[in-house]
Amino acid sequence: MQSAPLKGLTLMIATICLSLATFMQILDTSIANVAIPYIAGDLGVSTNQGTWVITSFAVGSAISLPLTGEITRRLGAVKTIVLAVILFTLLSWLCGFAPTFPFLVTCRFFQGVVSGPLIPLAQALLMLIYPKEKTTFALSIFTMIAVVGPILGPILGGWFTENYTWHWIFYINIPFGIISALGCSRALKNFETPKIINPFDYWGLALLILSVGSLQIMLDKGEQLDWFGSSIIIFLCVISSISFVFLLIREWFHDKPLLELSLFKNRNFALGTFITSLSYMCFFGAVVITPLWLQTQMGYTALSAGLAVAPMGIIPVFFSMLLPKLLSTFNIRWIILTCFLMLGAVYLLFAHLATNVSFAEVATLRLLFGIPLAIYFTPLVKLTMSQIPPEKFSSAAGIFNFCRIFMGGAGTSIFVYLWDRRAAIHHAKLVEHLVPNDLGADTLMKPIEALGLGQEASFEIANQIVDQQAFMLASNDVFFFAATLCLLLTPLVFLCNTKSPKDEKNKTVTIAD
């Protein structure tokens, strides 16, 4: 049973509360990144151990995201999201209160677990509470939050950590959570879905935890442990691969599967999920690499690096109002194609930066980056979900967002790995020229020697300059890779089925009854 869409003040309250639920989850994927050294020092562990604060949250979220459909069927959509918000808020307080590092990591893992349903259910409910002719506007709100969240995370994390203590990066969720839980429970009470309790697939859950958990840990710790030079990484890879194969077999042939893998029989859903996941991998990889490069090689603080990349979120905030008109006027596939071409062009601009780039130039490029990001996600979601039956929408949203978010995390590991490897290669090539009578070597060393430093100090400064140049060239390589991948994805858009804007207007998308 589907209630009539909301109107007026009730619709505004529901939108704000669902947006806050989404914002909390997205914010917490990145807000702790810049605070790791402070957390590690305060709780008496190494910085490498401190990264488990990020890994534990990612593992918990990755495990629970695909379970959204099953949880929703058992509890109901509204009860699920309200309960998830309450538990997320409580665990945020426990994370901030954490007296020991093991306590913090445990709370972060369960915070990730309860965060899983927030994004897919908020997305589904946003589309349900709006009239069918305004579902595009609802999706554009979701897009704005999805883009702005990862940008604000490092900025807020850096500001709270530098001006107060790291505890406040978790306490910030408490007022958001209280408002969201109260608002959702009141404004959405007529949109509750009936409970459907099927026999629970415990073997499927165990295989899911093994496959996804092992893979997430492998990706997060691979660079630190030298990838397949580590027996731990090899073990995790084997466990993940075997579990994943058995999971696919079991879920495909099971009568009441935990994961609705049969959804991938739908061409639009399969292609849309694939295209979105790979493009989000590029997006999230770029989001991570740029501030990392600015902080480690260009001398930026965590806060100044966050401010340099922040302009990317400006355009999506204002463009959300224009997106429904754009989608009702132009063919959805041509909009997505244009977005990918624009993304590729901006990546290529990043691939030509030099070490003398200014703060204003970086900020301007990030502002341009926000133009295609403001447009591409909403039409991709509409195209992906356009042929999903209403009763399977929550399951589809869970799987779709799991693939997108998981590939965003994988993109971080892949891009950082490529960045480090390419930097090592460029460093080796540049050092080859540091020999006597080489014009490049003389140009580099003479100004350093003129400072009157000893030989050892001079070589140390020269090595730092070579390092900076090597990582700059590595950044160029990584962005060129992202541009190439975006351009390769464009033909796949035309393999999807589509309808005219007039037909799309008459389509109603709902979540599970």
C-alpha cells in the first residue's frame, strides 16, 4: 500500500530529516581521515594502527549495505531507518567517549553496520514522498548530499581536530541524529511498509561477511602491507575469492536469497550499476588524491587542503533546482554522455598541473569539476532503476549503493597504489639525470650549493625537490588514467534502454510493499 505524496511543511521536514540521515553516513566515511594522527597519539597507538578507525567503519558498512532489502522486509522501511539513525547516533557518542583504542574500533565497526541502510532507504523514501513528477528533484537533493559530504568531511574533521579535540568529529552527529530520528518517525509514519518475514539465509550472511569483510580489509591494508608481498594479504584474497564464488552460487539458486542477484538480469540495472560504480571509483579516487598530494608534497595543512578542494561542492548545491528541467528537456543518455565527456576533460586538465600551481588554480579546477558531478549521478540513478519492479526497489537500492560505495573505497586504494608506484618510477628516472656535467643536474644543484650547505644537506634538499616532482608527475598519470576510464565508459550508456522524458514523467518508483 502506497500513501499519497507529502505536501508543504511536512514534505520539507521529511526531506530535511532524510537528508540529515544520508549526510551523517557520508560525512563519517571521510571526517576521521585527517584526525588519525591525533586519535592514534591520544590513545597510545601508532598511526598505522590508527587507520583501523577508517577500516572498521568501511567493513561494517560494506557488510550491511546489501542486506538493506532483507532488513526492510522484516522491520518495515520507516522503522528500519529510524532505528538505524538512533543506533548510529548512540554509537557516535560512544566513539567520541571511547577511553581505549579497541573500544573505539569496535564502536566504529558497529557504527558502520547500522549505517548500511541509511543511504538506500533515504534515497527510496525521498522518491516515495514526492509526487511522481518531482522524483527527479528528490534525486537531485540526494546527489547534492552525495557530492558535498565527502568534501565537507576533511574540512570539518580538520577544523574540529585543530580547534577542539578529535572527539568532536563524532559528537557532531548527535544533534543531527536526534532531529533526523524524531522527524522521520513523525513525518513518515504513513509510509511504513508491511513486514514480510522469510526464512533467513544464515549461510548467505556468513559468506557475505567473509567475502566482503576480507576484501575490504585487503584493500584498506594492501598498500601498508606491500600487497601480495604479504602473506596476510594473500590469505585475505583467497578467503574473499572462495567466499564470493560460493555466495554467488548460493544466492543465484536460492528460493529466498539474501541478495536479489536476479536483478542483474535487467540490462539497465546491470549496466547502470557497472557504469556508476566505475565512475564513482574515479570520483572518490580523485577526491582522496588531490588533498593527499597537497598536504604531503605541497605544504598545505589539512584545513587549507580541504578548502582548496571544497569548491567542487558549490555548483551541485545550486544546480539541483535546474536538474529536473534539464532531464525533462533532453534525452537522458545524451545528458550522461555529456557529463562523462566533461569529467574526462576536467581530469585531463588536472593531468597537466605542475608543482608551481597556485591555491586559486586548484580551487578553480575543483569548481569546474563540480559541473559534471552536479549532473551525472541523478540521470544514472534514474536510468539504472527505471525498469525495477516497485516491490524490489529497496533491494535494488541496497545492492546499487553497495557497489557504488564499495568501488569508491576500492578507488581510494587503487588510486593511492598507482600514485605511489608511479611516483617511485618517476623518482628513479629523475635521479638518473643527477650525474656530473648533466645540464638538468647543474640547474638543480647550483642554487642549492650557493646556500653554503654541506654536501649531505644539499643532496637531502635535492632529493626532496625530486620527490615533489615525482609525485606531481604521478598525480598527472593518475588523472590521465581517470580521464581514459571515463571516456571508455561512454559507449556503454547507449546499450541501456530508455524512454522519452514524457514517458519517464508517467513512471512511479516506489519501495517494497
